[in-house]
Amino acid sequence: SGEIDIINTEWENCVTSRSLLYWVIRGDITFLHQPPQSDLVSKLFQAAVYSQYLIIVPFCHLFAKMMRARYGANYFLNAVAGFAAFVTVVVSSGYAEQTALYRIAQSVGCDVPTMTAALDKYSKPMLTRQLVARINVELLAVFKPSKVLKVAFENEALTMKFNYNLSGSDYTTMARKFQSLMTDLYCDMNTQLSRAQFLDLPLDLTQRSQLDQVEMKSRIEPKKCYEAGAFSLGAGLSNGLRLPPN
């Protein structure tokens, strides 16, 4: 038993309710919310995935022996051919299945229904806590290898604090670019951060210059996503913003 992963589970419920084919392939699934995996757990999971390729080796051996006994065929070539055929079937079938599931999920329009159902069924504090964890995983992927960019939940808002070893106009320019980028991530409905809009959670940014000892504070709210010029649809990313070491 464990705590339900609210967003993943409600997303799954929405898609299966709107696509019979998706339900036939996936069935009914409930996801559990778990802390980030350690490197050891990730490696063990990968080992379990690739173990299927080891299981087929005895069957390739039997196939090659049978072909050699029946037709006098080369043992090594037939063993390799059998293994290659197995890998091809596994990889291609897995790719086809994942592609079909992805296209179905993207076509049914479950972004809003997922969050609506989540808010109807679960408490806001629980949903907020899980969402914060999901956002931080997303930020780690976007700003990798930086591990200092994280959001927290304070005073009914998401908060993010960042320090720069910059001063003067360099600090001001970088802070404004970063604010633009975070506005994009907050308003783009394809991000985890955008789900904060459904919970009426603004994002409070505090950017501090350690050299000048000054701060730039800003608040990103849902209404900002509809203001002309505020949301640039990825302009921050497309401009190649790179954060300096803090």
C-alpha cells in the first residue's frame, strides 16, 4: 500500500474513459506516489528490463542446435539470427505500443479534466505537495546540471529563490530573462508548473545579487498568462538562457 499518485492516476482514468483502445492495452492502473529513486534502485530497474534478453539465450541455443541437426546449418549464425529476431520483435512491438498510447493520450484532451477530477476527489494540501515534487523533477531536467533551482510551498504560493554572482546590468538582464523563462514554464500548459494555475497558486520569484546585495522580487499569476507580451511561448528557452553559477 502507499499514497496514490493523484495526477498520474487521474490522467490515466481520464484517457481510459475516453478511449476503448487505450483501456484494452493498459487496463485499469493506479499509480503510487514515491520519493525519487536512488541510483541503485534505478540500476536494478534497468537490470530487470534488460534481463529478458538473457532469458532468450537458452532458446537461441536450442534453435541453433535444431537447425544444425536438421539442415547442417552453422550453429553460431543461427544463434545470432535467433537472438536478433527476438530483439527486433521486442523493440519494434514496444515502440509501436508506446507510439499508439502516446498519440491516443495526446488526442483525447485530458489536461483540464485531470486536474478538475483531482481537485474534486483529493485535498488541496495533498495535491499541492505532490505537485511541488513533480515540478522540482521537471526543473531538474530543464536546468540540469543545476540542482539549486527548486520550488517550495509557502504562504499559499509557490516560491523560488536564486542567488547570482553577478552585479549591475548583468544581474538585472539575467534576472529579467529568468523571470521571462519562468513565466513561459508557468503558462505553457505542457509543463508540470502550469498545473499550479488550477490550484490558484502563484509563483513568487526572489532573485538576489550576492555582489550588490539587492533583490528582485516578482509574482507570476494565472492572469499574467493572458497579458500581452508577458507569455512569450518559450522565448526564454529559444534564446538559449544559461544560468550562471551561483
